[in-house]
Amino acid sequence: MMPNPMMGMGNIMSMLPQLKANPIQFLMQRKFNLPQGIAANDPQAILNHLIQTGQVSQSAVNSAYQMAQRFH
């Protein structure tokens, strides 16, 4: 059975305010490893670090971007 990318979307949407308010804390609570001093207001720097360290795959990022486009 193929996973449904829209499953749990309500849960993701309910977490969005917390992610926006404090992205570093949100990610660290979910066991992502971020270096001290990374700019919380620079999502590209955070994303680049997660990709470069293998914590997130480029295909996962691409899928997230595609999903986000559906909501605009």
C-alpha cells in the first residue's frame, strides 16, 4: 500500500503556528540536530544544514514543496 501524503495533514497544519513561532525548538523537539548559532529566522540555512547532514533528503524537501504549492 502506498503512503498517502495527505494523511495527517490536519495534524501538520495544527503544528504550523509552533513551527513559525520557534522553528529551532520545533525541530529539536523532533530530534533534528541543529548547530548552535544557526539563525532561527533563516529557513534556507536550516534546510541546507538538514540536507547536508543527511537528516532530511532532497526528495523529502521536494515533496514538501510540492505539497505546500497545493495550499497556495
